[in-house]
Amino acid sequence: MPRWLFLATLVLALGAPAAALAQPAAANPPRGPALLAALRAGGYILYFRHADTDHSQNDQRMTSVEDCTTQRNLTDRGRDHSRAIGLVIRALGIPIGAVLASPLCRTVETARG
């Protein structure tokens, strides 16, 4: 399985109904086709960490979140993964509402995927 497909599958598996955030986990959460149908119906929150970054960079010299040159940024592979996840979510017809991300360049770039 390509890594981007695994990541997209993981994103879908992490989907949580917004109403369930204040409730205990469901005893039998939807899986497979039932999960996809639930996600397509909306009302879920998808969350995940930013894509692959360049660990030779660090944030120690960061003076502003607007200046990407002083931050640890996505690698080309990370950018590819971000785009692939976005394509899979769109191809599966999963509605996306508001997208919240940290102001760090790597998280904003991942969210735009």
C-alpha cells in the first residue's frame, strides 16, 4: 500500500463525530463502507499531524510565524502526501467545512493539501 494511501486511510479512521467529543467512545464505531457513508453525511471532525518535514531545519531561530524561512518546513515528500490526502478526501466525496491549523507554515501547507 502506498504511504499516501495509508495516511489517507488513517485520516478517515481518525474521523470522530463532533457530537462525540464530549461523550464516551462508541462501543461499535462505524468501519469500512459504513464509516465512509457516515463521513460523507458530514458532522465529523478529521484531524491529523502535519506531513513530513525537514528535520535538518529547526524552529529555534523563528522570529515570526509568517517567515517560513526560519521554520522547519515540509519536504517535497510531505507536500506530495498533503496533496494526495486532499485528493483522496475529495475523490471520496467527504465534505470539508472549516479547516483549523496552527499558524506554522508546515501546518498551513498541510491543511491546504
